[in-house]
Amino acid sequence: MDRRRPKVRPPGGPPPGAAEDASSILTAFDTDGDAGLSVDEILKAVNVDSDADRSIYSVFCSLDTDGDVRINLAEPTSAIQQDMDAGYRAYAGAASATG
């Protein structure tokens, strides 16, 4: 399987943002080059032949917010940003509780 390599930041720079992380995921796993991920591409990426218990499909559907059965750049960017924001809030809350 020929996969394009995601960009790697040099050490010491700022951490990647949500859009950069999402772009790296799409670049690595978008095997048909349509700038989106299908369920089949995700199954191949995680080296699974089928999704019998539909757990991967369930996660896929939660990311596919526009319901077009493809995960485009905006969808994982939003999910990653929400996760990053929650982490920042938790860190700030813990820091204020100890300070």
C-alpha cells in the first residue's frame, strides 16, 4: 500500500493545530485521492477486513457530521479541535485549583 507521508514538524516548534493533524490523517489514509475518507479506507488503515460489530462505522458516523458518507477535512478538524479545547480547559481547571 503506497501512502503519502504526513509532514513532520521539526523539534522545538509549536505543536500542530487541529487542521494540521486532520490533514495528516487524510493524507496518510486517503487511498483514492478524493480528499475524503470512506469506511473502506478506514478499515484498510486499521488493517481490518470487516466491521462485524459496526464499532468503526459508529465512530465514522459520529465524525461524518454532514452525512455524505465521507469524512472531509473539516470534520476531523472540528473533532480534534473540540478534544484539544477540552484538554486545555481541564488543564486550566487543574492549574487554577492548585494555584
